[in-house]
Amino acid sequence: MKALSVQHVSHAFGDHRVLHDVNLDVAAGQVVALVGPSGCGKSTLLRAILGTHPPNQGTILADGQPVRGPTRNVGIVYQHYSLYDFLTAQKNVAFGPMLDETSILYRTFCLLKWRAKRRRHLEEAVCLLEKVGLGEAIDQYPSQMSGGMRQRVAIAQALIMKPKVLLLDEPFGALDEATREELQRMLLDLYQENVQAKREGRQPPHTIVLVTHELNEAIYVADRVIGLSQFHSGGEQGATIVYDKAAPVFDTSQPKDLAALVQQREELRRIVFDPDRLQDRDEYVTFWKDEAGKMSEEGNHQ
């Protein structure tokens, strides 16, 4: 099932053409990394998917529903997290469901029902904080947390709303290397939850689109890498997807194998980031074709 479908999206700011005919389908449970050179429109595409800045042309569907403005189907975590300083980690995470499911009048005049909802929200918040490795910090305030801890709370804030698609806009960019690697492993754990859900015949819970400028990170945490670039044969019309391939899936219980990253990283640099190489935009957009070939091969071996 498609969790996200971007269909023929183009966008311009006045005479400046930013995106041209961008097409992207993301299946439920995929973790997709989006990379590209500065100025290629990554943020513009992300805001279009979020619904805050609809594109000039094209259609975006989240869980089959058109995105015409902000919607519960799409959540986002930014590089600079927004936590309430006066709330604990647990209450920060539980704040979103409170606003979504109740009103001031409800909380005032339906006190018993509100208390039951509140208890459920706080219990869910604890479960998510444990999932992101903050089970012992539920009562801490943002001022008592490190940057990495605050970013984990922000991710739990987004997850509790159960979006069909979660956008991560360079969420680890301001963190030190060790903290960044911890959070990368957390994303890999979310991916393993998807794998387990599929094995059990359940809908995978996490569909993630990660924007990052770190190629190693993109290949390491995602199962698919998208390259958005203005460096293609029709680049004067705007940036489009020029690279779409599967990435190796890493296991957090195993040492990080940098050698497995090298070939794809160098390919991305050449195809997506080199302004002197202007190839056919579709030459390296092969993800779905490769997947169909793989399924056909597996069928022949059965």
C-alpha cells in the first residue's frame, strides 16, 4: 500500500523554477532518505508533503488522501526541536493528543472522561519514551536534558500522533557525532519494528522520509535513497528525482560496516551532486523496476 504518493509536482517562486515534475511513491513501512545539493528544493518538497506550502502544480496523497494543508496523516520533526520548557518529557509527548482529542470545554465539563483520556495519553507517552530510549527520563524537564535527549522527545511527540508518514528534516544535524549515531540506531530499531509487523501480517507502523545532507547517514538508516537534483539534462526547468535505489539494510546488533556504504555513496556523489554530469533524469531511477525484478526472481526460485 502507498503511504505517500507525489504526482507530477512542480513549484516555482516567481520566475525561479525550483521543482519540476517530481514523482515519488513510498510504500507503507519504508524508510526513505532524501538527499541533494544545496538549493535543489528538498525543503520545498518537504513543505509540500507536509501541506504547509502546496505546490504550484501536481498532487500529493498521504494514505490515499489529498494533502491540501496540514493533516494528521503527515507529521514532522525539525532539526530545532520545539519542546515546552514547563512540561516534563512525558507531558510534552502527551500534549499533542490532548489538543487533538479534547477542548477546554471538554476538559472542564467532562472531567471523568477527560481523566480517563489523560491517563491513556500519559501511558502512551511512557511507552514511546521507552521506545526511544528515555524510559528513565520521563519526569525530566527540557532544561535537564541533553540535545540528543530533547530530540528523542521530539520524535516521540511525533510518533504518538500516529502519522501515516513521518518527515524528519535533518533532525540530527545539530548533534555531536556520538549522539547522532545513537539516534541513527534508534531509526534502525523503528525499521526493525516494521519488519516484524510485516512478518506477523500487520501494517508496518513507521513510514519515514528523512532529509539529510550526510550521505553515510542516508545509506545507513534508510532502505531506499532518493536523490533530488537540478543537475540533469532538463535542469533549467527545476530539480527533479534523478536517483532512486535501494540501500543496504543494517542490523544494530552488528558493527557498522562502512565498506558497504562506499560504492553507493560515490555513486550518489557522481549522479546527484556533480554539476558537470548532466545525465538522463530517469537513468538511475530504478527502485520499483529493481523491486519487480527481485520479486520475479524470488518467484522463479520457489
